[in-house]
Amino acid sequence: MTTKNKTPIGHVLVYGTLRPGSTENVKTLRGFKMFYGGFYPCVVKSGNPDDEIVVESVPVHDTDHLARLDAYEGFYEGRPEDS
């Protein structure tokens, strides 16, 4: 079992239904666009400052937490081209 660090090892930006709903860590990213990717929403850099998405910064406290997020998102660290 992993002990949860009090200090985060990093943060992830979440959007849409993954946002926990806090108001203190909400940010607006300009120049990004959200679209439906078939199975789930996707975000891409558009370069257009009129495009914006609302995200929430969520702390990651340990590498197990990050690994669970990667698995949920279908990200494979050793094979990013397949992610």
C-alpha cells in the first residue's frame, strides 16, 4: 500500500465530467478547443485565442495515483503513440 504524500508530486488538469467541482483551482485555458473524439472528449491546442476551455487543477500525491489516472485514460507510458 502506498502512503499518500501531503505535498503533491504534481498536478493534472481535468475538464468536463472529470472536474471535481472545486472553484479555487479552476482555470481558463485560451487557445485550446474541446471536441468529441468518438468515445470521449478530447482537447487540442488550436492556437486561436478565442477558443477556450475550463479546467481544474487536481493534485497528484503519488505515482500509484498517476498510474491509475493513466490507465483510466488509456495512456501507456512506454507506447505514447498507442495512447
